[in-house]
Amino acid sequence: MGKVVLVTGVARKLAGRFVRRAMRDPGVERVVAVDAVTPEHPLGGAAFVRADIRQPAIGRVLAEFGVDTVVHMDVTATPLGAGGRTAVKETNVIGTMQLLGACQKSPTIQRLVVKSSTSVYGSAPRDPAVFTETTPPKSLPSGGFAKDVVEVEGYVRGFARRRPDVAVCVLRFANILGPEAQSPLAEYFSLPVLPTVFGYDPRLQFVHEDDVIDVLRIASSDPRRATLNSGTFNVAGDGVLTLSQCSRRLGTPTVPLLLPAVTWVGTALRTVGASDFSPEQIRLLTHGRVVSTVQMRETLGFEPKYTTAEAFADFARHRGPGLLPPQALASVVDRLAAKAVRGAGSHTAG
């Protein structure tokens, strides 16, 4: 008998892709796709159950299908349809609580995989150059999606203590980009002009959608490999890009704003449709965030196909050209930077 895999959040394109990929796995007997919203994309023959994970009925779904592997992908920063930020938070936090409660009572559950985020580390001026999975944040996120993820991981740790017989894998993804990326950062990079914080050029990491699917497949593999792929893992492509490099590659001009205007920036971005530009998102665009992926490679055994730069390039290609040709924008920025350096040197000499 093969595995019975339940996947949450399947109305979103990324989870839908994973469902179709899991259906092709010879070790999987059945995939149960769950969401409160009927997906508009195909699920490759998976059994779709319209259910809200915020409700206790999810326990009956686990029992009815004899689910042994749960892949919880319904932890997200962007709303799907009506409800806005409140509905997102409820699904992230209350939904996770209900799902874990159902898993705790299920005698068939052997494996739990949770889609998390490197947002748990926050972004602060005194952050380490690189976060490892055991590095505590300098300042816990105070709101938005980042705070949701902190709460979700806390509930997952509690579940792991109560059910030590279940293999638990938490994947902390860097910012996910690709042709179909749905995230506040993807929305930000799609703006015609990028507001930035004056005097800061944060380092950013990205992970490609294709790599997300591949690592989820590894993490949800045979429970007998639990000792090899359980635990918490940072997932990101090699290398980093600064925000200025991103803007050049997009061909999108930037508008530097003073740091005290952070609250105004968040309000303005929400006004133009960026759904979760909370203060935590602004801090990311101020201080950046870089994580170590050593455990991803050495323990989980996963090697991303895309580097950070390649993931961003694929996103940029599918997004379309910006207002300015990237080469021309890079040339102008380089000339201005050189002029500023010469001006500073002349001032010092005077």
C-alpha cells in the first residue's frame, strides 16, 4: 500500500502544482487536496475535498481517507478572494491549530510537513550576517505574516512534543519567486516604481517555485527516512542580491524615502494593492535577511536547481520589461554612484 497524502491550501497555484507532482510519485497511493475554496486549476486526479481547516471537520477528512502524510501549505501572506488580512491570519494560525489538533488525534498520521518562512528571524539592524536554524532573532516579529509564522511554528513544536512518533519537517522558505509567484514581495517588485529606504541596500535571498516543489517532495517522502529529513530547514537558492541589483535587473526605478516614513510607505503600498506590507516587510527592505542552507544540503539532501539570481531572473522574465531598459538603468546608477564618490573625495580633500 502506498502513502495517502493530504495537502492543504490547494486553491493556490503552488500547492496545486505540488498536488500534481505528488500524484506522479509511485510511492503515493492517493492525494487528498483540501481547501475552503474550489481551485481553478487542475489537480491531476487528486481527490478534492472542500473543507475549511479552521473547522473541526478536518479531523473527519483525515479519518475518512486514512491519511498518513500531511503537507500543510496553507500558511501564506496573501489573501485568496475576500477577507483580507484578517482571514489570512485566521487561516494561518487558527487553521494550523485545528489541523494539528486533528493530526494529534489521528492514529494513522506518520509524517507532517509544514511550509514556513525565513520571516521567523525578523529583520533588525544588529542581525547576524547569516541566520542558521538555531539562531534566535534579535527582535521577534511584531505583526503581519512574520508573526503568524512564529505562532505557527510554536504550535508545530508543541505537536512534535505530544506526538514524538510522528516525523515532523518544517521548511523555512526564503522569498519564493517564479513565473506564478504570489507574495507581498512579488507584488512589490511588480510596482512601476520601487519605494526604498534612503541609505539602505538590503541583501535578499530567493527560492524558485520549482525548487519549492522538489524540496516538498523530498520532505514528504517515505516516513522510514524520518531520521534523515525531519527537523527545521532553511531553504534558499545560493547567493544573495541587493535591492539595488534587483531594481536594475527589473529595469524599475527606485524612490528612496527617509526611514521615519516607514509607516507611510506601508500604507501607500497597501493602497496600490500590496496586501501585507506590514512594518515587518518594510524592515526586510531596510535590513534584509540571509540564511544558511548547510542543513538543507547536508541533512535534508536537497540541492536547489536555481540560485537566488537565477530565481529572480526567471521572475523578471515573466513579469515583463520595466519602465527603463535594465542596462541603461544600471549605467545611470553606476555613473551617479561614481559621481557621488568623487564628490565625497573632493569634499574630504577640501
